[in-house]
Amino acid sequence: MGTDRGPDEREDSGGPLERAAKAFQENVTRSGPVAAASYTLIGAILLLGGIGYAVDRWRGTTPWFLLGGLLLGLVVGFYELARTVWPQK
């Protein structure tokens, strides 16, 4: 006669579009922490660079605090990115 499998028990549980959507969802889920770390990198550069720019405007020392803020933002951002990409065991 036939098999007694339900709709959820088929060997091929969907067409290529469903499998592609599932693979895409898995990739997005796995890339979440790295994406967050990249946003931290951008945020640290913008925030610390902005603080450096404001201090330069206040003190009249253009461009030294801006450059220091950008450099510190790069260091902090890349540290967070590296910590996410290479977790401690």
C-alpha cells in the first residue's frame, strides 16, 4: 500500500527554496556575534573620534585629540572584534 509517514516525516522535507531559506537562517544566526562586534568597532571609532573632535574644538588643539580618539577607537573596536572571533577556551 503506501507509507504511513505524515507530512513532517518526508525524506525530502521541502523544495530547494525551503532548503535555501533554512540555510540562510542558519548562516545569519551563526554570524550574529561577529556582526555585533563589527558594529562595536564602528561605534567605538565614531564615539571616541567624536569625543576627540569635541575636545579639540574646546581646547583649540586641532587635530591631536581627534587623532588620539580615532586611534583609541580602532584599538578598542578591534579588541572587541578579536575577542568575538577568537573566543577563549
